[in-house]
Amino acid sequence: AHEPLVLGIETSCDETGIGIVRGRTLLSNTIASSMDEHSRYGGVVPEVAARAHLEALQPSIEAALAEAGSALDLDGPLALTDLDAIAVTSGPGLAGALMVGVGAAKALAVSLDKPLYAVNHLVGHIAADILDAEAGPLEYPTVALLVSGGHTSLLLVRDLTTDVELLGETMDDAAGEAFDKVARILGLPYPGGPEIDRAAVGADPTAIRFPRGLSRASDMEKHRYDFSFSGLKTAVARWIEQQPLRQAQEPDVEWTVPVGEVAASFREAVVDVLVTKALDACARHDVPRLLLGGGVIANRRLREVAIERAAAAGVTVRIPPLSLCTDNGAMIAALASELIMSGRRPSTLAFGADSTLPV
Ligand code: KG4
Ligand code: ZN
């Protein structure tokens, strides 16, 4: 089959990602992040992200074309005119941020007279796995757990291009967002995930029993595959607030917040509920495969627990390289490439950015 040369644009959150693929082969994956600009606010500021995308797009596209040029052994950068299609994330994500990418993609497609594919960001995360050359082809069906600062979703993938079903998602904070908020409570910098991972090293994860959201028997009917992390965040804050009480009970002991134990115990609560629900979905749908994606996959404990418990349950875990797990343009190009190879027609120009686009 013809392997389409596709350029993908991803601007749904704070990463400006431009990726180029040929068929299932990754040619370039450039990522410009505005994370530094958001760090003093403790979270992604939508207007700041949108402006940063606008500034980063042009240089990122040029860098991606240069990278693809060397990957293809050309004398210079790949020419835009050589592309077979343009792909862009149309949602879900931050509306203003998405709009910048969608506008740029339409402008490119119209001026180059190339087909344009609007794709779903979450399905894109799954498509990232296709570019993992060492992993072999993606087998179906598979359960996918996507965890980042913007989303926490559990999906059942029967076919990437035609049949992706959302089983559940977070009812409040995303998993990464919970890491960021708890880090803030602990006085650790943003983004909080890596900080908490570091603080937890060597600390006892069973020191404090924090709640596992939506895990009661009474939650199973409506929210079996859904997540909730805001109660957990509140529990951490409460636990720390009670510090003066503990101090009063033991006046001779100089009491400070045991950051390591809180971090390790909090992380354990998040990891436990993520892995438990993902493997429950595998068991109940009789699916022996679990695909992980999203920036929170960088979490060492999450990888460890997922691999360990999946093995015990007879489930194979796939984790693409981190550069493909975090938001990127290559996964968007990869999904469009699959759509093209499966015969899907391009999108018309009528689509717009859709911050709540369903899978
Ligand atoms: O996928 P990503 O790079 O961007 C989006 O959110 O879309 O994910 C970033 C999120 C942040 O919330 C960050 O705190 C979290 O992933 N994260 C982690 C770790 N590294 C990054 N969370 C837990 N443990 C980590 N090691
Ligand atoms: Zn994402």
C-alpha cells in the first residue's frame, strides 16, 4: 500500500507539536513547550498557551521539515509540496490553543492544495504506539489508559480508525493535574509529577492511607471506569492541616510535614486506582492487552505497578517511548496516516476547534 507522507499539528494544550510520518514510520517529532511560562501560575494558562503556539508554529514546522529531510537522506529539508496530507488535532483540549493549530492547518492545506484530516487528540495518543517500531503492530482489541495533565481516560480500542469506545474518564481533576496540585500543597515546583516522583524515593507508600476515588462498591454501577482525584487532593491538604494537632499531642517532638511519606502515599493512591480500573476493564472485556499513554506515564511507580500487576493478570502492557507519550504532532500524523491507508475521506474545511470533542 502507498505510505502517505503526513504532517501533523498538535496544539491542544501547552505543547506545540509538529510531527511528520511516512506510513507508520516516524520521520520527525518536534516539540516546543510553553511549560516554563506557565510554571509561575502553577498550571497551564490558556491565553498564554495560545500565544505561545502562534509564535512556535512556524519555526517548529521548519524544524520538522529539516528533521524529516535528514531522516529521508534528502539534501535539504523536506518540501511542504511533497506532503500527501496535513493533519491537526481538532479536540479535545483548550479552545484557544486548538484554534491556533486548526487555523494553521487549514491555511497550509488550502495554500498547498492538500487533503486535511481533523483528528481526535485522545485517539492520537493511541496512534502514537504505531510509531514504536520495536513494539510490533498494535493488536486488537486493546484497553488504553491515557493519563496526562489534561485528561484521564480509559478506552476500549477494537480498531483505531473505526472503533474506539470511551469506557470512562475523570469526573474532576486529571491525574497529572492532581500531581501538580498536591505538589503545590507540598511546596514543590510545577510541574508536580516529576517532583513528587523524586520526593517519594525511598519513602513508605503505605505510611498514610489516602482515599481511592470512585472505588466503592456503590460506585461500580455508574462509575466503574471513571476516576476522581479532587477528593484525594483534599485529603492530602486536610492531612497536612492537621499537623498542628499532631504537634500538640507530642509537644516534645519537632514535627514537620513528612514530604516523602505524603508524596509516596499520594502517588500510591493515584497509581493504585489507575491500574486497578485499567486491569478491571481488561478482565471484564476479556482483553489481554493494555496500552499506556500520556505524560503521567513518566511516573516510575505507575510503570512499575502496571507492569507487575498486569503480568500477574496475564495482560501484556505496551508503553511507547516517552517522547511519543507526551503530547506531540507525530501521533496526530500517525493517526491521519492510518485513516488515509484505511481509505478515509479527508475532512471538509467546515470543522472547527472543539474543546469537548468526543472520541
Ligand atoms: O502529556 P503531558 O506532557 O501534557 C499534557 O498534560 O497534556 O503531561 C503533563 C502532565 C503534568 O501534569 C505533569 O505533572 C505530569 O504529566 N507528569 C507526571 C510525571 N511527569 C510528568 N506525573 C506523575 N509522575 C511523573 N513522573
Ligand atoms: Zn494529551
